[in-house]
Amino acid sequence: MKPPALIVVTALLLAGCIDLAPRYQRPVNPTPAAFPVGPAYAPPPAVEAAPVGWQAFFADPKLKRVIAEALANNRDMRIATANIEAARAQFHVQRAALFPTIAANASASFGQEPAGVAFGGTSGPASAVNQRLYRLTAGVSAWQLDFFGKIRNLTKAAQERYFASREARDEAQLVLVDEVATDYLTFASDRSLLAIAQETLKSGQASLDLTQARLDGGVASGLDVAQAATIVGQARFDVAHLTTQVAQDRNALELVVGAPVVDADLPPALDGEAVVLDRLPAAVSSAVLLRRPDVLQAEDALRAANASIGAARADFFPQVTLTGSGGLTSLALSSLFTGASATWSFIPQVSQTIFDFGANRGNLAYANAQRDLALAQYQKAIQTAFREVADALAQRGTIDEQVGAQTSLSAAALQALTLADARYRRGADTYLNVLIAQRTYYAAEQTLVTTRLARSLNLVTLYGVLGGGLDERPS
């Protein structure tokens, strides 16, 4: 084996024998083993189930198209994808330091000197001497041997940051799906509220016209007309306000989608039909939170900080670098590739810091502090995730009962309005009871819409906080 090749092979065998990084162990889960239980909480299924993808979770085909459009056009998703590519490139750059950089060089030099100069002042030819030198070399320059794992730990840290960028992209997708679904459902809810306000305005105007006719006929009083006008005024205000709100809801939806949303993909109203699955996969234990993208991202950051400690520790030990080259040198191009023209050099170098006035200790202390910071952030991410799931389960446990109760209340309010209006038309009651019944029914219908919206948004929230929808990872 040629000397330069022998140098490289020997160095590769010797390097990487020691790793000074602390051995990584996943921290203990700082949350209870199970989610809270009680009258307010929805019980999770008896077996653990993996999160379903957003395409299977959302049942509304219009919403599916809008989400797909957002994933393709949203600028936050493009930023997250670009960050992945940048982190991956940085990892490849850092990993390349593990191996020697081999450079090849070919050169030729030509010159002429007086004979006295060329022969060091000794006797020689009286004429000038022409000089030619041809070189062809390949070698390694200042390659640091990774005896103590510094480069490997820096590479590990870069790799974990790359993984963290992927988890950040997955988290961005979850947030985006949640935002699109929330804006979509809010738009549908406000359309329903607008329709209720328009219907109330229509019926209120008809009631006002009837009451005015009864006043003109001497049957009703001016107070009845004034009372009938109040519900009309309130409905007119709500129609104007909600018309603006619906337009703003569409603007918000198109902003998060990153492109205009066609009218065919907009929901007409939020009725009793669910746009999401009725049952959401969950897990018995809180260990499911460890699969959330933000928790995984925090753990990747913790692993990177752990590797950085190893790199900081390695600075206390000697650094060994190798410089070597081999090639061909000849005074004539025709003899460059003959056996007698071979040349090589080997320059090992060992350096050890004696006085750095605490720089290495400071770097190690900083690396340890960063690891402690990453540990706290990781545990906080788990605790935050647990609280978010617990809150969503608490709402899930009673939201169906709320919708059922509000539906019954709305039906009863409609019946009361019908009876009060009939009594007033027969002259058996005052218009005040009709007005009270109208306002009660109007408020009940509005509350029913907002409660249905809360139920749908609760499912969307549970889907997100349990880490669902990661069926489309970047390659």
C-alpha cells in the first residue's frame, strides 16, 4: 500500500475510539400516567390507537380540498420545508469533517537562471540554465483525527437539529390543519348566524307590519308597535354586523390557505351534520404525548445539547492533525510517470492547550447549561401537552349534552313563540309576551349554533393536541 493511502487508512482506524458525551436517557415523564377522569371528562377508548391522518379524520369533502390547498400554498409550510433543507445541508457539511479532504494538484514550472547561480557559484556552463519541473500530487491537509469524539458529537448535534426541523415541519402542518378547520367552521357558523338574523328580520318585519295594521284598526296599541320594532332593529343590526363578519371570515380563511378559495368549496352553514369523525382515536396513557411533534422537537433539541457537551469536553484533550501528500515529480514530462519520480510526505501534528484562561471550562459550563435548558423545555412541552389534552377531554365529556340540551331549549322556545303569537292574534294576550318569546327563541338559536361550533372545534382541538395528521411527512 502506498504511504499516503496507508496514512489515511491508519487514521480512520485510530479515530473515533472515545466518546465523551453523557449517555443519553429519555427523561422521566413529568405528567401522570393517565389522563384525568371524572364527570366532566370523556373516557378514552380501552385500547391505544394511532392518530389517523387528516384526510380520514375530516369527512367534509369541501374542507378536505381546502386543507389540501393550504398544505400546497401556505407560506409557513414553505418556510418549514426550507428550514428542513437548510438543516439537512448543515448536517452534511458537519459530517464531512469526519473524513479527510483529499485535494489533487498538477503544476509545471519553467524558468531560466545564470549558470553561476544555478550551480551555487561553482564552475559550470557559461550559458544560462533552463529549468523545468513537473509535479502531480494528491494529499490531505490538516485533517483532525477524532480521537475524543468532538467531530462526531458536533455531527450528532447537527443531525438532531435536522430531525428537530422535521418535527417543526410536522408541527406546522398540525397547526395549519387546525387553523384551516377552525376558520372554515367559523365561517360556516357565522353564515348560520347570518341566516338566523335574516330570518328573524323577515319574521319580525311581518309581525311589525301586522301590529301596525292592528293599530290602524284600533285593536293594538302604540306600545305594541314600539315593542315589535325593537326586535326588527336588533335583527337589522345583526344582519349588517354578520355580513361584515362573514366577509372577514373568508379573508382569514384565504390568508391561511395562501390562495383564493372558490365559492364551491365554502360551507353554506353550520348545521347538525358533523364535518369530522364522531369518534377520535386517543390513548389510555399520557405516553401518547411523546409522539407529538412539538414534544419530539424538544427531545431532539435535548439530544443535540447532550452531544454538544461531548464536543466541549473534547476540547480539554490534545488535537491530532495529519498532513500528508504523495505524487510524482520530474524534470521532464516524459519521465513523470516512471518509478523514480514518486514523492511523498507525512506531517503529523499534536497540539494541546496549556493556558486558555477558562475558555474551555466556560464552553463546557455553557454546554451543560444549554442541556439543562433543553431538559426543562422538553418537560414543559410534555406538561403543556398534557394540560391541553386534559382540557379538551373535559369539554368533550359534556359538549354533546350541551348540544342536546340547547336543541331542546330551542325547540321549546319556538313552541312558546308560536303559542304566544297565536294568543296575541286572538287578543288573549299582550304583545310583550310575544316579544319575550321572540327574543328567547332568537337567542336560543344563536346559542345552538355557537354550541355546535364548540363541539366541532373541540374535535379539531383533540385531533391536534393528540398529535394526529402526520400521514404526509417530508422525504
